[in-house]
Amino acid sequence: MLALSATLLSCNYNSNNVTVKPTTKTQDAKQFVENAQLALQKVRLPSAQAAWVYQTHINQDTAALSAYLSEKSSSLSSELAKQSAAFNDVKVDSDTRRKLELMRNSLVLPAPADSEKSARLSQITSDLEGMYGSGKYCRSENDCMGLTDMSNIMSTSRDEALLLEMWQGWRQVSPAMKSLYAEEVAIANEGAKELGFADISDLWRGSYDMPAEDFGNELDRLWGQVKPFYDALHCHVRAELGNQYGTDKVPQDQPIPAHLLGNMWAQSWGNIYDLVKPKQELDVIDVTQALATHNYDEIKMVKQAESFFSSLGFAPLPDTFWERSQFTKPADREVVCHASAWDIDDKDDLRIKMCIQKTGEEFAVIHHELGHNYYQRAYKNQPLLYRESANDGFHEAIGDTIALSITPKYLKEIGLVENIPDASNDIGMLLKLALDKIAFVPFGLMVDQWRWKVFSGEVKPADYNKVWWQLREKYQGVMAPTERGDDAFDPGAKYHVPANTPYTRYFIAHILQFQFHKTLCDISGNTDPIHRCSIYGSKEAGEALNNMLEMGKSKTWQEALTTLTGKGEMDANAILAYFAPLKEWLDEQNRGRTCGF
Ligand code: X8Z
Ligand code: ZN
């Protein structure tokens, strides 16, 4: 870092006593960008390696090392971002301008210049991740459970008391995070101000190739498109849960209690399909069952996902992927189980980190993670500042797009099922998927609606939890099943809050993946209804996808979207069209019911 400062100082762009002609300054800007990329490259590798070791071996030493190296990397990024402002009024080519802007915009939690505060920020960041990763709920002294086991109960149990216990139990890990989180926000806000942003929310919302306010309006527009469908799904699900658990537990004119939706955070509801499914006997493939019948273990699940990408023309994953990834939960140590995909060296050291469960849900998550890895590899030859997705929602959408092609036809082709159910069963298949995809949309939106208010100071620590639940009720129509205590910090029980992973990306991804799927199906020559289309084996679709992936972040996301779909706007019509037959069915079911929350 010291060496870098010396190099940068030699550019003179920040000096008052040297007259620099505009042309020289233009040249300085290019040189600055080049030097910055080289310097970032140097710190990124050890920082990624330390973060990997920490998350796969949580202990005091790995926490300290990871915090130390992440501080080096983030303080350098913040420093460069600040320095890049010196070129604000300098005439530079559009490519250099974009890189300068990315330098300023792509930080998640910017470190302030004060080195003590910067070190404290890294320490808190690393501590929060560790607290989440090693979080446990103890029923008694010798009977403790981690998130994986508790999540399994949330998805399969229909015992209301047990579900409530798990729901409350997991939320005991987060009160201890609250003051750390508030401190972290305060420090990072200082960093954001030093960069010229009003606060971190201004920074986060400003990373979408359009003014922050316009981006907020785009989100509202998209949610407005999906909301009528969501309301219909919500109405049906609440009615059926009322039948299952009684209307005293599930009042029919109120939000749905959050512990009954088959997921620890009530974010996707596919696990309660059997409670809300159509009354007539339908043949809907149970992928969990099929995997068990065909003796799929965790590695075979990943190999199968890899072979989908191979069928599109993507090169196989490197040997190191298989040697270095974490596929299952180690028995002998604490790890962060939350699934993630890693690009350690920006070359070929790709890995996933998961605690794979042998379920259909996790089979989809594997495709999700590999989507990240294939994207990373596709843009690896871009300059460092462009080694990113077009926007963060694109990164989240790629693997999900592929997973939409896990259709009955595909499952038969790879030998996981023997028969393809005929079209009369489609409502069941669509309902099951809508419980995951449509139900997720308002959750994908509300997490950052909360965070942006926290970052801007509109919501103070004393109201963190209250406002969290106001937003859960407003967007999702989901409520806390019990009174929440004064110390509760329920946002902290969701990985992305302690881990500081922005969440709007998943909202966007849920819209985009259906746009991508539609386009790729058309390119592959599909003639089936869109929900039966699989692009498996289509080299043409693979090539079109790759053309967008390899652009990385070198162009705006609107341009990247146009490259693939011919249109530069996000549009929820694709997801609505996909599920259209289900909407009719839901409206019919809901006739005579009281809907709304
Ligand atoms: O966090 C994830 C991925 C890793 S980027 C597994 N997802 C969100 C979540 O689990 O909350 C995927 C969908 C939403
Ligand atoms: Zn992801």
C-alpha cells in the first residue's frame, strides 16, 4: 500500500504547485487506473485466501488474519476511490471514466481514512460473520443445534409448536449482533461521506448505471407488476394454512405467521407445497425423492449440475474446483454454511462453499452457485475493474436461469425420473415453483428497504426490529408469530445482514432470470410452453449466454441485457407469463375468500 501511494503521488494530479496540462492529466487518469488495478490485484488474492480459510475454519486466529487482510484490501479500495475524485473534472475517454466511477461505486462498506476506525470496521465485519456461522440454539446444555438442522425442521415439520421453537431459537443468535451492527453502520457511513455519498444507502443504490432515485422507482415499478400475483398466492396459502393449523393460529384477515411457511425466514415457500397443493391427485416430480432413488450423493449432484453447463458449451470446471471446494459440512469445526461461490485468483481457482443437503432445493442452489463460477470465469480476461457482473442481480440470476431448465423432460433425459407427467399436471408444477419464486419477490425487496432506512439514519437502533417487522408485514404480509422482545434483532438472523451482502440483487435476479430463460428458450428453438422448456444441450443458447457473461461489467447493465435479450429494461412480464396458467387457477381458488393483509 505504501508503494502504491508513492506511485500515485508521482502522478501529480493532486498537487497544487505543479501545473499539469489537461492532456497530461488525461494521461494521468489512465495511468492512475492502471496502477490502481495492479495494486488492487495484489491485495485481493491474500484477502480472498484468508476469507476462505476463515469461513471454512472459524476460530480466533483465522478471524484475526481475515480481518487484517480484509482491512488492507478495503482501506486501499477506499483510498483509491477518494483519489479517483481528483479526475472528476478532467476530460477522459468513456472507458477510463467508467473505471473511475466503478472505483468509487463498487465498495460495500467503505472504510474511513482513520486507520483505527478502519481496523475496527474490519474486525466487526469479521466478527459478525463468525457469530452467524457458528450460531447455535441450545435446547439444553448438551443439546445444541446449528442452522442446517434447524432449517431442515423448518422445511419438513408440520408441528406448530416445534416450528415456533426453531423459529424463536435461531433468533437467539442475533441480539448480541445488534450493537456491533449499529457501530459498523456508523463507521461505514463515515467512509461513505468521505467519498462524497450522503450515506451507505446512497452508495448502494447508486451502483446501477442510473441515479439512485430512478433505481428506487424501477424497483417500485417491478414490484407493482408482480404484486397482484403475489396477493393471489398469499391469499390461497393463508387459507390452506388456516385449514392445516386452525384459523386461531392463522387468522384469515392478518399477515401469515412467519414460522409456518416452510423456511426459516419465510422467504420461499416451496417446502409447504403438500399443504397448499390442488385437491385432485397430480403427478408432480419430487426431485428430493428422485435423487435418493438414484443414489445421488453431494458430489454427484454437483457433477450433474456441471454437466448442464457443459452441455451448453462451457468448459468443465478445473481439477482444483473439485479439490478445494467445501461440499459438505465438516464434522470437526465451525464453518459458514451459507452457500457461496468463490473466485480466489481471478484466473481459474474457482470454488463453492456449501453444506449440501440431498434435496431438490439444494440441487437448485448448486446450479445457482455454479452460475456464479461460470460468470467469473467468463469475464476473467476483462480488466480488474470490469471483472464483475453487469449489475449484482445478473450474477445472482445466471445459475437460477439454468435451474429453470430442470424440467421433467430434462430429468428424464438424465435418467433421474422414468416418466414425464403430462400437461394436466402442470398446475402442480407451477404452484410448487411459484411458492419459491413469486413468494420470494417481496422478501427480496424488503431486506434492503430496511437496510437503506438504517443506513440513512431514518431508522435508529432502538427501532431496528420494529421497522423490520413493519416492512415484513407491508411487503410480504408475514408477521412475527410472537411478541418480539426489546433486545430482539431479527434482521441479524438472516445471513446477508451480518455478512453485509446487499439483497436487492436477489429481487432483480428473480425478475431477470425469467427474461433470460425466455430469450434462451427462443434461441434454443423451443416450441413447448415456457414452463416446460429446457435449454439443456443447446450450444446456441450457451453461446448467447456466454456473449453476455464475458462482457463482465465493461458496459452498462442495460447494454448487457440488450446484448442477450434485445431489450435494455427489466420487465416482470416474463415471470408473469411463465406462471400465467397458475394465476387463473389461484383466482378460481380464491373466489369467496377474504384476501389481503
Ligand atoms: O444467498 C443466496 C445464495 C448465495 S448468493 C445461496 N440466496 C439468497 C438467500 O439464500 O437468501 C439465493 C436466493 C436468495
Ligand atoms: Zn448467489
